[in-house]
Amino acid sequence: DAKTTQPTSMDCAEGRAANLPCNHSTISGNEYVYWYRQIHSQGPQYIIHGLKNNETNEMASLIITEDRKSSTLILPHATLRDTAVYYCIVRPTHTGNQFYFGTGTSLTVIP
Amino acid sequence: GAVVSQHPSWVICKSGTSVKIECRSLDFQATTMFWYRQFPKQSLMLMATSNEGSKATYEQGVEKDKFLINHASLTLSTLTVTSAHPEDSSFYICSATRGRPTGELFFGEGSRLTVL
């Protein structure tokens, strides 16, 4: 039931910005875009979420297109510890609704 | 951020036995908890949604009699894998939401089950 598509894998040089795209062309008006990442054999870690406006926190920036059909997660200065699988998820705002994970993007940060 | 803790982090059991995994929200009351299963090199698959004081809602294809979920309080949910078999070996992950309007999901560390 995942409503997002992401590239299977990406590489990024250490210290450079990592830009991870996500397509969600069927997103509804009341659905947020969430990003999580999962380092091997750990539970997923929340990164950021947004509805319409671009968002920034201490971990990353989220750029959402005006039509909201796609978004990009930006890790401004990738480190080796950012190597993980990154998941983009869309979900309605009201509570109790499930998070369905797609296949995600496996990001490898290269020294 | 909110903390969700799972126990045990790993467990090995014999085929035919039952295993219980606990999921606790440590610093908030979780209105809803979710249980996921993840096989090697695959994504997380939602198994069920549980709300405190009511029966869990299972996803299609998940056997409710095999995967018993109890959400007895706002801070504790348990998953019991009954009569476990080797094909039940997997990484089980719980998550919880505080129920705020944007409803971020916070995940436990995961529990790795190996059935011999």
C-alpha cells in the first residue's frame, strides 16, 4: 500500500550533500510526507516531515514541490554514519493511520 | 524525541514454543501502537495496529491467532508469536504514536527472533 517510489540505491561522497528523491504523485491534500531512515539491524529513525512548505531541522531539509507530487530529502554534509536505507512515506494527518513502508533508497556514503 | 523500547532485543527458541515481545513507550502515552516484521534485505511490513483497550486490527495475510497482540495500557503492547516455526524467524519492530495532529511514529530498537 506504499504510495511512494524511490530509487533503489544511491552513492554520495562524504562531506557532500546527499539529495534523495521521492515521487508521490497520488498524494492527497491531507497527507503529510515523512522521512525515516534505518541503519542495519536497528529500528527506523524519524528524520523529518512536512505538508506543503519546505522544512529544515538539525538532521536534514525537506523540499516539497509546489504540486506536492514529489519531494527531496537533503542531507547537507553526508557522513559515513548516514549510510542507511531511507524511506519516504505519505500518511494522512489524523492519528491511528498506518505507516506503510516502500522499498526505500539504500544510501551509501563513500569516503 | 520520544523513546520506545523493546524487549528482548534478540531471542532464540525451539520450534513449537511461544515467544512474547514487549514494546513500551517510556516517556509518553501511546494511543496507537504498530507491529512490523522485516525479513533480511526487505522493507518493513506492517502486521497489525493496536489501540489501548481494544482488539488489534491485523493486515491482510497476517494470522491473528498466531500473532497475538495485547495492548493493555497506554505504555505497553505485547506481541506473542505462538507455536513458532523457523519461517517465523524475523526482525520484529514495534512503533508508537503520541497522537498529536501530525502523529510522528517512533520505533523501538527491534527484536530479532530465531526459531530453531
